[in-house]
Amino acid sequence: MTKTISIDPEIMGGEPCFYGTRVPIKNLFDHLEDGAPLDDFLQGFPRVSKDHIIDVIELAKKSLFKDLNENFTG
């Protein structure tokens, strides 16, 4: 995985952002939750690449399934 996420207290108050940008990761999930096309997000934030988005979604997926396996396996 390339450098995808940065957390720096000097950038956006330490909110996780796409690496090399001031675009919070949360913006991607808010955008998707609203049902807006991914291409619109990419056009609105040209410094964020599709590869970065895929990496973030993969990381979220791994985290979700890890949490599910640890907390809901019976």
C-alpha cells in the first residue's frame, strides 16, 4: 500500500487526510453516503487519486472485518 493517509496535528487539526492533501478521509465516506458518484469526488479533489480511494476503502474493509471477527464470532 502506498502512502495513503496522513495524520498531522498541524493539518486539519490532526484529522486523517489523504496523504499530501488537506482532504479529510471523512469527506470521501460522506460523499459516498450521500450517493454521489465517485467521479464527482475525484473531480472535486484532483489531488486525490483513484488508487488512494481504493487503498482507503480496502483499509476500512480490513478494519471492519477484523472488528467483526473479534467481537461477533461466536
